[in-house]
Amino acid sequence: MNIKNVIRRNPLLLAIACVGVVAVLLIGESSYWQSAGVLDTLRALRDGGTSVQELRASVVDSQTDIHRTLLLNRLAVAALSVASLVALFMYLRQSLALEEANKREKQELERVVQIERQRLEVEVAQRTAQLVQLTRHIEMAREQERAHLARDLHDEMGALLTAAKLDAARLKARLIGAAPEAAERLAHLVGILNRGIALKRSIIENLRPSTLSNLGLTVTLEILAGDFAKQSGVNVHSDLAPVRLEEAAELVVYRVVQEAITNITKYAKASNLWLGLVERDGAAELSVRDDGAGFDTTAASSSAYGLLGMRFRVEAERGTLTVTSAPGLGTLIKVRLPERVLEAAAPAIDKVQVSSESGGAAVLIGDLATRTEVAGRTSGSDTRRSEGSPSRCLRFP
């Protein structure tokens, strides 16, 4: 310990030490001069310059002085010992008090740090919950905007393209015999309109898949996998079972598969894709695996926003997402989402309204054009199945 700090904390210790040093010096000097006097007396006796009477008197005086000096020495040593013990006791007490003060200060600091840590943990949990809610709100708003845009494209642009196609068909029927060149140009125009309608349908399906609400999640994933297999040449092996999920959770599953397919197309360079959807322990489990290049999951990457977006989407629906990958060993994405709790309700006919006014019956089927488009897409493939069909393994060449 630093001497200055000890003296600053115990100023009395310095005074006691100084008194002890001075006392020791005085006692030493007194003993020295007493001894010097005795030696001088003995020297005078040796030289014969001192009588016997004087020698006796000097010896008695010297003896008295020596006894007095020894007594003073004993008293001084005892006092110095007591003072040393008192100083040691004060030092030890001060050291113990300082140690206890340091211990209390350390405990107080630890308590403050613990309180601050708990406050920060609570704040982080609140911020995380807020971010999850914000992410869910943003995703819901984006999906609503996509649905609104898809509806506008389907209703407005679909009506315009269909009207143009019908007008072109009427003109073509009238000009077949009168103007063959104009009929040929009209046929070309009809082909362009058909391609525009197909492009519109593709944009609508990318924005908001109509099959998800009309035919269910399983069929929608099969259609997505089939389109990917046709466009990329990747062998797709799917094993999809019906699951009970909320509408938002079904959309999350679809977006996760869509993002995984996008990543496989851009980075993985895979030749096989395994897509699975099962129900296990009250939850729906989705797995997307490929045999592509893979990547290091521990390395930081600036292009991992797709996986980050997947994670936030899944966590917003109270689910979990795990990614397992290694360079050269492909990638496995697993998603687990809680299933929907079925509630007892009266059966209802979806999008069918029946009225019997004036003795007649009219059946109105909603969104007829959308169902027609879906039927057109599903009629050319033998790998489509409904939600109620049993699970089977499908391979898209």
C-alpha cells in the first residue's frame, strides 16, 4: 500500500512514530553520556588522580545514574512498544474499514450494474418486441398493398385487355374476307394481347398468388415448385401434406419457399431441390433442402438480407427458422409454425351467394375470372392435387 495514502488516512500514526523515534534517540544519547562519565571516572582512578573518598562518592552517583538510566530505558521501551501496538491496531482497523468500504462499494457497483443490465435487457426485449410488431405490420401492409395492386391489375387491366381482345376478335371476323392483310395484323395484335394477358396473370401471381386463397397452401407450393422446375431444369422432389395454418402464416410459408427458390437460382447452382411440409406435434414444419454450393453460416455476409427477412417473417408469426449449411454440402432451411386452432362454426359456402327473389334462383360465383385462370394453369399438369388428398412424393423433371 502507498505510504502517503496510509499517512493521509492515519495522521496520528506519523506523530506516534516521530515521538517514538525521538524517545529512542534521547534514551540512546542519555545512555551514551552516562557510559562516557563512568569511563572517565575509571580513567581518573587509573591515573591516580582521584582519592578513595571521591571514588566512592562518584561510584555511588554513577550507580544511581545508571539505575535511573536503565529505568528510563525500560519505561521508554515499554512506552514505545505500547505506542507501536496502538499504531498497529489503528492501522489494522483502518485497513479493515477500508477493505469493508471497498467491498461495500464493489457490491453497490455490482448491484448498480445488475440493475442497469436488467433495465437494458428489459429495454432490448421491448425493442425486439416492437421491431417484431413493426416488421409484422410492414409485412402485412406490403402484402395488403400487393393484394390491392393485384386486384387492380386483375380488374382494371384485365377488363381493358379482355375488351381489346374481344374488339380485335370482332374486327378479325369482319375482315377475314374483305382485307386479308388487316386480318393478319389483327391476328398478330390478338397474339400480343394474349401475351399481355399472360404477363398480367404472371405479375398478379407473383404479387399475390390467387391459388393460395382458392386452392390452398399445398397446391400453391406444388405449382410454385413445378414452375421453378420447368424454368430452371432443377429436379424438384416434393412431399407436401395438408396443414392447418392462419392465412398470414400460409403466406409466410409461401414467401419463405419463394425466397429459398430465388437464392437457389442466384447462388446455390443446385441440381436437386427437396421440398417438404408436414404436421408434427401441433405445428407445421417446412423444409427446403438443396444440393448446391452451400455457404458458411458463421461468416458475415452483405447478401444475407433474404435469410434475415425470412427470419423476421417467421418470428412475427411466433415461429422459428433454422438454417443449416456448409460450403459444398448444400443448404437446409427449416421453418416451424404453430398450427391454427380449429373452432366449431356452422358450415358456409365460400364465395357463393344464393338468392330466391321473385320465385327465381340466382347463383353468383365470386372471382370467376381468377378461378378460370387457375383452372387453365392446373389443367395441363398431372402433378396437382387438392388439400384433402393424401401426401405423396412428387418429382418434377
